[in-house]
Amino acid sequence: MNLDRIHQPMKILMVEDNPDDVELLKIALEEGRAEHELRVVKDGVEALAYLRQEAPYADAPRPDLILLDLNLPRKDGREVLAEVKGDESLKQIPVIVLTSSRSPDDILKVYRLYANCYISKPVDFHDFIRVVKAIEDFWFGIAKLPGTP
């Protein structure tokens, strides 16, 4: 496990319009051992502005990881994923689709759009915590991300 990475704050961008899911993620991350900086945007238009450092996100830090819901207002997660993975300057950022959808069509479509992972949000609080801990263990501790030592 890459323990050095655990001691450096992981910059996470969560693209989620459900405040309850945002709170659950915050709780789960606080219970974890990895340092993190969580930023949250509520729709796909904001996500792309954030990632491209457009107003009002001109000073936004580049995320190490994106947690992306599919069903978003203004621009849905599929469109965001397609734009991120089609942008030479953004496509190397890992995107984890974290959504309530369990549709085989959604799963196939997001992998065709080069998502790095697809996770259906658990309904149960303890299962949600377990999933976030698994994300933390893999992406913060085992996986080698661009720009990490």
C-alpha cells in the first residue's frame, strides 16, 4: 500500500446534487484515515467550469479524483464524463461514477465513455461507509495516480 500518499491530502471533486449523499460522503471520509480536500459542485455545468478553472472557479485546485453522479441537473453525468475524457488536459483524472442507477445500459455506457469505475450507491448507511472506505483504500493507498511520487 502506498502509505506516503495517505499522508498527502487527496483532492476530491464530488459532482452531486443530493445534499444527503454529500453528507454521507463527508462522514465516511472523516471516518477514514486518508487526508483529503473535498470540493462539491451540484451539477454538470458547475463541474466542467470547476475542472476548466472558469469563473467562479479560477483558483480551484485540480482534483486527484472525481466522484460523479449520473443524474444531474443542467448537464448530466454522462455528458460530463464524455467531455472530461475527451479533453486532453483532463482525461487522466480518474472518474468514479457513484450513482443510484443499477442499469446495465448505464454501466456499459459509462465504461464506453472511459469511466475508471462504476459504483452503485448503497442505500444502507453502513454499506455506504464500507464502499467509501474501499474507494479510499484503493484510490488513496494502492493505485498510482498521475502526479504522485
